Amino acid sequence: MKTQTTTSQIYCPSAAVRYARVLYELGVSKEAIHKTKEIFEEVPQVQDVLVNPTISAAKKMSIIERIFPEEMKNFLKVVCKYQRLDLIMEIFAAYEKYCDEQDKILKAVLTCVEPPSEAQLKDMEAFLCKKYGVNEARIKIQIDAGLFGGFVLKAGSDEYDWSLKGRLERLEQKLTWR
């Protein structure tokens, strides 16, 4: 059985990244980008209209002119002209990631049973900054009682598992492989 792949499936991620970089290089304010993203999230019908092929380009340009912040209008018109507005949320996500890379900000997730103290959190941030050569580490905290104790810290593709659950699983693997 053959699987059909459309062109948009092949080029979507790289197209979103390219548009995100252009948006960054244009120097559009983060406030205007945030407001535009907010409009698309709160009124999804706007995106539906702008990607609809039965609606004329002139009508779409008019909608962009009336609804969006001034700084974003030309960018959105170009994205609309090349029929890539279906990627707008991916473009915003890629933009945020690209901004973090440019500002040398690392995002990490800390899963733990109890939130760490302020000092422990600062130590983890310092460790991540040194390890990854970044200026800032932003740690999102998630609570999971299933870890029994300790924590799991995920940064990029690395995972530091210092949970009791993880230690028990590693001990079990060692014992069963003997």
C-alpha cells in the first residue's frame, strides 16, 4: 500500500522556520507578534477565512488591513500571498524558539514530587547555563507524585533522572541482566 505525501507535509516545518527567521530579522516588536498570535487564537475563523481558496486575495488583504497590528500587516500579506497562513501557529512557535536561540535562553522542564527551594532552583539554572553555554535557563516545574522522590530534569535532548522511580528502574535492569 502506497502512502501519498503532499508537498505541504514535506516543506511545512522548514517553511515555518524560514518565515520565523524573516519575522525576527524584520525587527517587528514582540508586542505586535503577541497581539497577532492572540487574534488567531481567540478568533480561529480569521485564519479559516485567510486560508480559504474561494475568497479573493483582495478580500483577504482587506481583512489583514482591518484586523492586525500595523507592524504585522506586510508580513501577513506575504504569508497569505504565498498561501502559508495555514502554518501561522507553527511560524509563531518557530519564532519563539529562534528568539530564545538568539538570546541564548534554554528552556528546561523539572519534574519533581515537591517544588525545589529557591536556592536549589538557582543552582539548577546555574548548572544548565554552564553546561549549555547559555545566558539564561528557564525551568518549568511539573509535579509528579509517581516519582516517589528526587527529580527529572529535561533540557534539550538530555535528561537527568535523579528520581527514586528512575533509580529503582535502573537497579531492576541491572539485576535482571545478570
